[in-house]
Amino acid sequence: MAKSIVVLGGGESGTGAALLAQQKAYNVFLSDQGLIPERYKKELLHAGISFEEGGHSLEKIITADIIIKSPGIANDAPVVSAAITAGIEIIGELEFALRFAAGKVIMITGTNGKTTTTLLCHHILNSAGLDAGLAGNVGNSLSRLLLERSHAYYVLEVSSFQLDDMKLARADIGVLLNITPDHLNRYNHSFDSYAASKFQILRNTTKGDVFIYNAEDASISTLLDTYRTTARYVPVGFNAVPKEGIWSDSDQIYISDGQKTFHIQLNELPLRGKHNATNMMASIAVALALEISLDQIKAALKTFVNVPHRLEFVGEFKGVRFYNDSKATNVEAVWYALESFNEPIIWIAGGVDKGNDYRRIEDLVRKKVRVLIALGIDNHSLVHTFRGTVDEIYSTDSMYTAVKYAYNLAQKGDVVLLSPACSSFDLFRNYEERGNKFKEAVLGADQHLNQKAI
């Protein structure tokens, strides 16, 4: 008799898991506490998969052999607690999908930079002619990817929530970029618990596996020995010059194999900023671990185009450059953005404050920011923190008005940077809509002023 699987959550990961489970001959039922998005509901109906929305039928859920839960569902949710009491195996979608993935697995995690690094790794592998699939916390679920076909390599962006739900899965190559406070409400407001979650990237690794880590990150360095395994450790960084590893200065990335040192000029590469240098170094380390040649790596780096809303260049008008960094929803992400520019910055920030400690970037704001435009319904905390740090501060609840302020206040050589440090839900559906509205406002203002983009 076929085993039964209950999938909790009807989003991308849940629907992908349900479809894959059905393909693998499980009896499948999907349950969502809320409403299932219409496009996923259509897929479930088309596949003939039973589902419910708007609540959980516990009596049906606790009869399952396996429960696959969405990473967005906390482990202390009532439905999960009931399943634990019933002794049911509970796993995440990635754990389930990896049971059917025969290729090499590259997992990339970190508080910031993991999406860029994942996309860059995938680009390098494919540019070098390797058959690499992309999935995880970016794009499609791994389950959906496996429905289409198998790959020789899987490049996965993995969040702390996804790592929490893994049991037997392991990374052939694991990357840990940084650990800074985020999502602490999910971890009883304990940074140590959150950091431990990130270090689960090392779970089940063995002597033949590779662990690439940011040697500059204080939290990683402090905990490195606590979570040490037999995997081969490869550091990337800026200060130390390791016998074997990758490091950078303000001009070049250096690569040492223990005998020879090679270098790549940073000004030849499309990504800017110290944080992106780290992302590129980590990606290079992944490629070298897969024995991709340095010439192939260099060529791929030069052709990479990052995704929208992550320090995305929008245009240059009147000698002023406009950047969309709407994905920067925490203070650390904003630090990376501000650090990327030497030009005076007109900074557009604000939204739903997640308990941000803006003092962490106060010195950098003092050095870099000429004007702050606070965009949101409640700008009190943001404005209060930087009053006295930034000479000019303006507040608005309109993206169009924020961009209009920026146009009128900008001087030739300035950078206008949307990097909110906050979530978007006061004025927008998500950070994508916020970024798109910024781009529309910038390009619309340019047309209104009859300026030609460079």
C-alpha cells in the first residue's frame, strides 16, 4: 500500500512537493491554514490532488506517514505540535526533494547576499558547460525542478527555515556568507539559536565535502570550531592571506591553491561593493571546487547580470545615478548598499520597521548620506535616529513624491539609492512592487523633465 503524505502549505514549495510526491506514487493531501494562491490551486486541481484551505483538519493530518511542511510554518504551530505528538516524521520540501536528486548539491546560505551568490554560482556552472539546476529559496522549488528532469548539479539558495527542516540531506559544497540578526522572532529572540540554524549547512558533511565561509564575519569566526566537521574548509576574506583560499583588496581578487596565486581585477567585473566582492569570492571558490578553469570563471563573471531590486542600476540622469535596492529589508543589507558607493548619497528608506537598530549604520550614514528621504506611513523611528546625523531629512508616504524630492535635491555626481531597511507592507504588496514603483517613478520623472538616459 502506498504511503501517505500530507503537505502543509500551498505556496511554491508546498505545491511543488505535492506534485513530486504524487509522481513518486504517494497518496497526497495538501492543507493550508490560509487561502491557496489561485495559480497553485489550479495546478492541484489539474493534478487531481486533494487539498483544503482556510484551516487544518487535524484528524486527517495526523494519519499521515510523512508530513512535508512549508518553511514559513513555525515548529511550534499547533498543527506541527499535534503531528509531533502523533510521532509523524516531519520534513521540509528540500529534504524531501533531495531524496530524489542524484547530482552534486551546492547549498548557499547567509543573512544577506545568498540570492546573488546562488545566481552567480549557477551562471558560472552553466557558462562552463555544466548541467546545473537552480532552485530553493530563489525561483522554483527543487521539487518542481525535479518534475521536469534531473541535473548533474543543483545550486540551491537555502534559508535558515529550510535548514531547520532538513534531517538527512547534506551539501557536497556548502557556502555560509554571513550571520547577522534577522528573523529572531522565529528563534525566541536568540541570536545564538539563529546562528546555530545557519550552521546546519554543515549537517551530515563528510571528508569529501567542501565548506566555503566568510572569514571576515565575526559570528562565523567565533562559532567555527563549535560546529567543525571533517569537510574541507575554504575561507574567503579581505584581511588574512591564507595559504589556500581566496581573498581580496580594493583592486583585485586573489586565488591561491597553496602553490600559485592568481588574480582577477575587480574593475573588470559587473558587481560593485565589498559585499559583492565576498559574493564573487564565494562563487569562485565553488567553481574551483568543481575544477572549473580560471579562464572560464573570469569569462562567466564578466557576463553575469544580477536580479532586479538588488543594487539594480536604473539609469543616469543629469549626472545623477539611480539605484533600486528594494530587496534590502534589514539594516545589514543597507550597510552593504551604502558601503558600495563613494559618491554622496540621497537615501530613500523606510516602510514597516522590524525593530531595526539603526545605530548600527549611523557612522556610515554620517559619512555617506547627504539627504534622507523617509518613505512610509510611520517614519518616526527612522527620522528620530538620523536627525542630527543627516543635514536634510524629508518624509512622504508617496514613492512618486520621494523620487521627485530626490530629483530636485540631487546634484551632479550624486547617487539616489532606494535601500529601505524595512519591509514594504505599509504601502506596497511586496518589495518587488516597491522596487518597480521606484523604477517607474524615476523613468517617469526623467521623461517629464525631458532628459535622456545615458
